[in-house]
Amino acid sequence: MPKKKKVKKAKKVKKTKSPKKIKTAPKITDKKNSFPGQDEKPEIKKIKKQPTEKRIYNLKDFVVYPKHGVGKITSIEKAKIGEIDIQFYKIFVEKEKLTLTVPINQQSKLRPIASINQINKCISILKTKPKIKRTMWSRRAQEYDQKINSGKIYELAEVVKDLNKNTDIIADQSYSERQLFEKAYERLKSEFEAVLNINADEVKKKMDKALGRTAISENVE
């Protein structure tokens, strides 16, 4: 009798589950990923008033303008340029006999005069030994000039200290050295006067004592 052929059973095919739908978070657009033209351009409105900064100075306040030194606010005035109202300070710099006009929205160029603590720190700087630099004078002169016009009182004191020769003999200083020293000395002196509220002679004595120039002052007298 012929043998019966074994019939292979068909394998059951497993039903594949359909992938679950993943909920996506709403897209957050930021400036970095946004495409040009995607966001609407903000409307540009005409400014009718001049923007102001937080610091407000008052009449008769002393302020420091870096390139000119200590000045006094003599008036606060208004003007209209086009459709914009502008306020500005009139500042009189006595040492240079100069009146500056500084708009209020540009008062970042100004700084208030130093505090008593800052003046005391300056006196301490004047008492220290000058730094002797071996670089060319032209480069040093440029650095000193930048420090003088920075408006920073500690840098001003450093210039006075470094250029101080403890002498009034002209031969001991070049013309440009003496000019820079006198410019820095007078700037620092005028701020001492405004802060300490004492006359110029008393301030000079205080500064010269710290610089070790007392003997020079006595000989001049």
C-alpha cells in the first residue's frame, strides 16, 4: 500500500499590531528656529519723547565727564528737534572754562563724583611706589592719556603716582611727561575739592603729602 504523505500544517501568522499614535507636543517657535517671513514684523512707531536712563542728576550736582573732568550742572533745559522732545544738561567745567551740553539719554558718559571712601583709596594709591616701565615713552604716554580720559578715578590716581618725580626741576622731566602729570594732577585735584568741599590750597597740601612732595611745597613758599 502506498505510504500516506505527511501534510505540513501551515504556521499561524502572528498579527502585527499597528503602531500606536504618538501625541506630539505643540510646536514652540523661537527666534533661532523661525524662518524668515514666518512671524509678523512688529510695527515701528514714531518716538515722540526722548528715552531716558535710570540715573537722574539734579541742578548744582557735580558730575565727571571723562574727557573734561569735573563739572557742575548749571541748568536742565528742553528743546524740540523735529517731533522729538529732548532734555539735556548744561555742565560748566571750571578748570577749562567750558560749558558742555549733554542729552539726558546720553548720560552714560557721565558719572557721579567719587565717595569719601574712594578718595581715601586714591590717597593710598598716591602713597605707593611708582611703577617703572621699560617700554618706549610714546607707548606709555598713550596709555597714560587713555587712563586720564577714562573717567576712572583710580586710574587717574595711578597716572599721578607714576609720573610724580618728587621734584619741580624741569630738567628732571620731559615736556610731554610734565604736561601729562599736570593734566592728571589737576583732574584729580578738582575732584578732591568737590568731594571734600575744601579749598584748592588744602587739597594741594593733602595730595603733595601723599606723593612725598611736601618738601617741594615748603621750598616754594
